[in-house]
Amino acid sequence: MEPPGLDEVREAATRIAGLVVRTPLLLLQGDDDGADLYLKPEVLQPVGSFKIRGVGNWALALGEEARRPGIATTSAGNTALALGYMGRVLGVSARSHVPDTLHESKRAAITAYGVDLAHVSMTDLMKFMFEEAWRDEPYTYLNPWGEPRMIAGHGTIGLEIFEDLPALDSVFVPVGGGALIAGVASVLKTLKPSVRVYAVQAAVNSALAAAFAAGGPTWIEWRDTIVEGASTPVITDEMYPMLRRLVDEVVLVSEEQVMAAMRRLALRSKLVTEGAGAAAVAAALATPDAERGVSVCIVSGGSVDRSLFARVVGGNGG
């Protein structure tokens, strides 16, 4: 698979212009360690995450015949939420397979859009995708990791970043399946090849770091983490070559670093984030200023369990 070209991303930007928020760049508030560190707060999107860009671009591009049966996907939560939103926009049914560890706050947000959820183990979720059980899905299925229009939709973040801050030196992007970083990095590397792309994942579950070390996709043992949206048991064969070309460095963040970033974003920048949403900030703060230069962190999502968020912001950890 090839990354999307600028024309594809610009077409996506036009298609979703009335659907998404053009999020601003905000300086990280706080101590001097946030100097030249900007936030791209995708938590301000209608569904609380960047996913609406890619899911929206895919769904709006579907023909009437493809939309009519309904739309479906597999998701750790935010893709299903965006799918439900698009189902409501298009007036069609939506459903998704999700992990049975999905927290209640995110589950409630998804079902509020009328999404029919199938709760399965992470192992069964991966089997559904990799053994292509989704081919029996009567609804039109969105591949959450390898759908080209989804990647192009996410690439619109890269366009906005470059338009607002052409002087940037680096970008920190949380990585689950890789569609977000593929879209953002493909745009920024085209417009400014010198931009350094940092991929951020949970230290307890980094399939991307394992794949880079092994020279190809490899399965890891998946463990529960506060950073579930930037944590997967594998990087797919179709995504790996693209990520290998686009990513300059993988940064792993601990649970403690992420909780500290969530707390800082809430108390100083007034942004509510989930673990994956704060992961890029945690990674940037752990990277020397001289190495990262003028940086942008994608604050990817805010679908956090309320009780967990209260404990984290209160300083009691996870």
C-alpha cells in the first residue's frame, strides 16, 4: 500500500469541510519544558477524536448502494463512535466489534449514537479482522487500519499543521493500527521532508517497536493499559512498509508518564484526554528540546473513563 498523495488528502479536506472542526494549534501551557511545543487538540471534534476525519471521508465517499445496508467496523472505541456519528448523518444503521475491556463511558457514548456493539476478546477481535470474518458482514465494512480513504482523511491533520506552522521541526503521533500517522506523516514528509516523525506507543504494548526491531510485522502479547488507543498486538503486513518509510523514531511511554501528561493537559491546558490522547505530549516532554525543535503533538482523543480521569487528575494514578 502506498501513502495517500496530496491531491487525495486535499480532496478529503474538501469532502469533510462541513463535518469536522479545523482544530487550532495551542502552545502547551506550563513550565519551560513546553517551549515550542504545540498541541493539535482533536478532542474538540464532534465525537471527541480525530477518527471523524477518516471515517467521515470514507463514509461520505460511499455510493448510495454501499451505504444502504448499513456501515460496520472493528474498533477499540473511537472508530465505532465516529461510525455511529456518520450513521446518523447518513441515516443508516451502524455496528462494530469492540474489545470486551471497553470502559463503560466509551461504550455509553457509542451506543448513544445507536451503534450495535459485539463485545469480544482482543484475540477474537484480531481473528475477526485477520481471518477476514468481516467478509461475511452484510453491512459495508470499514477496515480501520488499511482503508485508503480513512488514511487520506486523517492526512488532513497534516495539511492543517503545515498551513498553521510551516516552521515545525517534528510531530509526535500516537499509533494504534497506524492510519493516523500514515496520513499525517505522508503529508508532512511531502511538504517538508526534513520534518521528524515520532511514533508514540505504550511501553507495555508496542507492536510497532517490535516490528521495527524484527524487520517486519510480529505479534506481541497484548496487556491492559491506560493507553489502549495507542496499543495493538500487531502492525499489519499492509501497513508495515508504509510506516517503516514514514516514521523516524518510535517513542515508548510508561503508564506514569501518560497519567502525568493527562493531568497536565487537564489542569493547565483545560483539555480532557484519554491515555492515547495524552501519549504524544508525554513522549515530547521526554524528548530533549534540542532534538525535537519546534514540535506538534496530536492530542488524538478524549473518550476517557470518568472514574479513571478523576483519579488521574486527583493525582492518585490509575
